[in-house]
Amino acid sequence: MISAPSHAASSFVTRLPPIAPAEFSGTSGSGALLPAAPGPPQEVSDGWPGRRLLGLMLALALTAGLVLAAFLQAGHRDPYSRATLALKGDDVSGGKLFRLNCAGCHGLAAQGLVGPNLHGVDHRKNDRQLIQQVISGRTPPMPRFQPDPQAMADLLAFLHHLA
């Protein structure tokens, strides 16, 4: 037989009033309970569904901008490029340099063979980019060249003359 709890045992138990369903409302999908404001239950929303995508796109654009700025600044700090761009080039001397070092791949008339056609290259790349292309050899089979700054300025003048 089960006996009722004694008065001494029940004094340690605190009785809480029952919670009415209208006092709390759950947010859909979150599992969280929030105190309900007086009136009809309110749905708590994360906002516009594309908000995260927009934030991600903005972060990617910012990162791309910073990388581009660092790349452009690297050209401004490059002493070889600065020295070359400070000089006035001679297209005749640049043409001789081109025929000795570049014509084997780009053709005697710079029409392109193994390497691309260079007519109008100064419309596709700026002078700093042209200098970096020549000295880095980034696009195989282009070898690396680093003529003295005056010779590079002459080569740039020749490439501008091709336009």
C-alpha cells in the first residue's frame, strides 16, 4: 500500500504554477521558446533569405579588391619597372632588341608564331604588365628576360610602334 507523503517531506518541494500555452510561443524551426508579447503570437524571422548570399558576395568582392590592389601596388614598388618607365625608349633600338630576342617566337613582323601576335598588345596590357610579362616569363614557353631598364624602355617603345 502506498502512503501519502508526510508533511515534512513535502515542505522541501516547491510547487510551480502550471504554464499556460499562451504565455510562450516557439519560433518555427529554432526550437527556442520566447516570451510572447500580449496579443497574437509573433513569428521570429532571420530576415531576407538572400541576406547570407549577399554577405558572402560582398566578402568575396572585398577580398578580390584587396588582392587586385596588392597586385597593382607591387608594380609601383618594383624598382626595375619604375626605372624603366622613367626612361624614354627608342623604337628603332627596341626593334633590334626584338629581332634578336623575340622574333623567333613572335615572328619578324611580330605577327605571332609560337608566341602571340603583338600588334596592338599595348591596347591589351599596360606598360607595367608588359614589363612583368617579359621579365617573369609567366606564360610558357615564354622565357624570362630582364634587359637593362633602357633596353626594356626601347622594347616598350617598339611595342607601342606596332599598334
